[in-house]
Amino acid sequence: MAWIGTKRALSLLAAIAVAGCGGSSSDDGGGGSNEPIKIGVLMELTGPGSDYGTRGKAMVQMALDEVGGKVAGHPIKVVYADTATNPATAVTKVRQLVSRDKVDVIFGPIFSDAQDAIAPYLGQQKIMAMAPIGANWTLNKYKNWVVYPGTLESFCRPGGQALKDAGDKTLATLGADYVAGHQIVDPVGQVFQTAGGNWMQKLYAPLGTSDFGSYISSLKKVDAFAAWTIMPDELSLMQSFIKFKGGSGTDLFLCEAENVTPEQLTGLGSGVLGTKGMIASYSPDLKNEQNEKFLAAVKKRLHRAPRIGDGDTYLLFHILLDGLKKTSGNAKLDQLRPAILSSSSDTVAGPVKWTKNGFALANRYLATVSKGPDGKYMWKTDKVYEQVRDPRDK
């Protein structure tokens, strides 16, 4: 990280005290012999996003344990902080992580409003930040972010063409009524419309909506209904759709379909069979060698299957660790970020590369709810959209 003068000297003295040994006084960003590398993990550990944050924390620790807690001879010290799912709190906590805890890298937060809130400060401090489940394109201007699996607008973008290719002529959409909700769902309608379809209706529901009956009942007669919101809201949305529109001729299409687990799909009953969706990044149902190992490791460690966000956080933290290995432990922005952006990784979610602007080129998966061999319902991949890119990311 880029510290100068007295502030840098204090940072190094703190690192030396933690390491319990002497070290270089040069501005090496963690690259000195055996100097600890501090990673500030800023997550939504309480509040509406706590399901994402607490599981994300578990995935960070799991990835760290897999490398023995050190990279290139440097101990990795993780300092956790809670945004409370509040952008203002995120700003306070990130300032503490940087000024008090002297972290070298920020990992998180997950929610885009908090990312946007902390971005100006981290850009000024020239500290690399990583977004594990998407972010706004506007972070590009700071030149210090690494974002997986890409912009929020790229999450479900192929869905618009997929619906048109399936023969749908009319579409309604529903998104969570905040920045991410608009950015994830609206591109589906835009692409659908550009392909010649009629985007007839746009609906938005506040976070925390538990009953979507009024929204579903107000749907116009359309061929397809594309929707996204956070969990557990999305599960309530599906229940309402099956109750009020099941068998009506309108097909449900879920963005970030991996939100809904096989157990939850099975609990919804047979009315959910045939539902289509776009897997934006990781799903436990993806078939690759890395995912098979990951599934077994999560089951052994946590006694459950991975859920939304688990694979994303796990793979991105491993990419961070791999980047530190490439730089021999140098965590400075001008060394670490280029090392990561020049990398290519085979991950639990498939191959991952990077654009020069710091956004991942990762796969999206068109999937259908089907009955698995064990009797549980699952997302079965129908088509892979490779290395999806936001059209602005040239």
C-alpha cells in the first residue's frame, strides 16, 4: 500500500510488533522478509445481508486454512469488520481498517451500495479492493478494484437473448428496488427489447418484501417474467408466482438462479419444475473437478452444501492469495492488481480471466429446474455463455 512519512513508519512498526521480529523499513507493501500481510475483510455480518456475510467469512477462513495461513513465507493476518449492511457503517469500518489496523488489502463488502460508499476513500489511499459478488461499473474510475464475477449489469444479461431465442415475445420484469436490483434485471429487458421482444412491464419491490402476491397479481399477460431480489425475498417471490401464476402460460425466469438451493427448490413442490434461470457465477450443481473437491470440503468442514456467494467468495480469496504468491508477498496496488489481472484460473465456477479494467470474464449458465437422481430438484445447465463481458468494458 502507498504510505509515506510518519504514517508509513508507524505502519511498519506495527507490522514488526505483530511479527515479533525485525524487518525492513522500505515501502515494500508486505514484501519484506516474513513481514505479515494484513487483509481487511469487510462483510455484512449483521443486518439484512448477514446471510451473505457470515457465510462469506467462513469461506475466507476455509481458503486461508487451505494454504496454511501464509503465502510466499508471509503470515496472512485477516482483520474482520462488520458493515451491518449499512453504507455509512462500511465507511467508518473501512477507515478503521486502513488507519488503525494498517491493512494492505480490502476484501469486500458484498453489497454494491457499501462498495460505492467506500470507493472514494480507498481510491485516495491507493489500496486494492476486491468485490466477491459483483459491483457497479462506476468502480472502474478508481483503478484499484478487482471484481468477480463482473459488473452487476453482466449478471443476467444473456437472459434477454435466451428468452427471445426460446420464442418469447413479451416480457415483464421485477427487481429489488435498490441499485443492484435495477442493474441486474433491467439489462434482461433491454437485451430482450433490442432482439425484437416487447418489454411490457417493469416492477420493483423493496428489500424485505415477504409477500409478493400483489406484485404477481398485477402482472400483465406476458410470455415470460424475469425477476431478481435477495434471499429470502426471492423464495417468497417464487412461492407467490407458483400460487398465483402457476400454469398460466407465463414462464418464470430467475436471475442469479443459484440463490435458490436444491433443498429450497424441492420444498417449493412440483410447480417449480421447468423454471428457467441464469446462474451468474457459482452453483453447487456445476460439474468440474474443482467444484467436486469444494463440495466435499464444505461438507466435511461445515456439514452442509455450499450456497449463494460461498463459491464466489472462496474462489476470489484464493485468487487473491495466488496473486500475493506471484508478487512474493508484495501487496502494493501497482504490483498486486496487475499480477491478478494477468492471471487465468480454473475455479469452482469454471475458468476466470480478467479485463484490463479489473472485472472478471466468467461464465454464465442458462439452467432449468429438473429432478435429480436423488429425487431432489436442482438447476440443470442447458447452455454456457462463456466469458461474459459488460459491453462498456472494452
